[in-house]
Amino acid sequence: MKEFKFTESEAKVYISLLQNGPSTGYELSKVSGVARSKIYNILEALTLQGILEINTNNNSNLYQAIPPSHLAAILETNFKNNLLKLEEEASRLTLKEKNQTIWHLEEWQSIFTKIKMKIAETEKSLLVQIWVDELDEELIQLINEKQETIKNVSVVLYDTKKEYSTSLKHYYAHGFEQNKLTEIGHRWITIVFDQTEVLYCTVPFEGVTKAIHTENPILVFFASEYILHDAYCLRLIDQFPEQIKAHFGEDMHGLRDIFSGN
């Protein structure tokens, strides 16, 4: 009960009533261990909250506790009402200017939850770079739903095994994963939401997962171009594999040799 902001004395009174049945304030003070100087104020407060019921016959007040299931329903209703009030009040707030701060996040579950929430809120476009290791069914479903509803969704998928075993409906298989891991040393996630916000997350093989997210337009632009140009190149490879292999080699190693000029 303390987790729901009840004081220790309030919890003792409620539990004592459940265990002993209807009681007067005097009786409750004895069985609960709450001082008589405090018991009546607590009984009044709990009664006003609808957690206790009162009978005033026979010139003495008799109290009984509502069942735990009823208490749970009251707490749930109060929580939902407060949440709605918070959303209504927050919706009235407007930012004077676009926030370009770079925000840092740590702890994988917190980062992963934010990714899912932001994807669910996306309305116009979604650009994603991600490894199969970081996909779960909920995230896959969210991306698939966006591909059906907003259309402007592009996913570049990485898999060290090059199996790309996933239920994602549309994606570009990268194909050069080992090269990227050698260059960078860890997996990562890059997502651009509605061309207005970017989230970049490093996923090290050991250590703490970290991420940044920002609405800074310069960083959003660079992240968008990075993902889009990956998709452009991979689409060409998908469409003309034989011609590209004939020019750059069977493993296309020469394709990444951009400094030779050949």
C-alpha cells in the first residue's frame, strides 16, 4: 500500500479492518497499534476516499473496509483519470522554438521502449538501420504496420550470418556486415522519425548500450541521407547483381574500394 502513497498508519487501519471486520475507532486503535490521537483523522480521510464505509447508529461510528478488489478498482480509476488529466494539461503546452538539444540515454530497455513509442507515433516517414539481433516481434509488427499505413518506410537490415530470417515485410539486406563490424566495432541502430527527429544507438558486444536523440535539423539531415543512400545502393545491387559482380568481383569487394577511382 505504501507504493500507492498510503501512510503506514493508513495501511495498518485498512488491513486491521479486513482481518477483524467492522470496528469502532477505539477498537481499531487497539488492534492496529495506531495511536488514538491519530486514528480518527485517518478514519475520516480513508472514508472520504471511499476506502472505508461508515455506520453511525448507536451513537458510535462503526467502520468497515471495502474489499481489496474494490480498492484496486478505485486505484486504477484514479490512475487513469490522473493520466488523462496529465495528457490534457501537457497538450496545452507549446514550445516557443524547436528544441535542438542532443539528449543522451542509457540502459537498453529504456532505449528500446523509446524506439517503439516513437515508431508508433510516426505519421509521415520512417527510416531505419537495424541488426536482426535487435528485432523482436513487437518492433517488427510496428514497422510492418507503418509500411502499410504511411508507405514512406525504408529499412536497411544487417545480419552477420546473412540469413535475414525475419518477418519484416520489406527491407534491404546490407550484405557487407563483416566489413562494417571491422570498421566500427559494434552494432548500431539509426532511426529517423518523420524527417524531424533522429535516434542513434550503439550496441556494443560488451558494456553499456547508449543512445542519443535529437531534433537538430543538421543531424537529422545527415542521418536521413546516410540511410537513404544505403537503400539506393542496395537497391541497385538487388536489381543488377550479375553486372556488379562482373565489374567488382564475386564478393563485390571492389565496390567498397572508393579511393582507387576505378
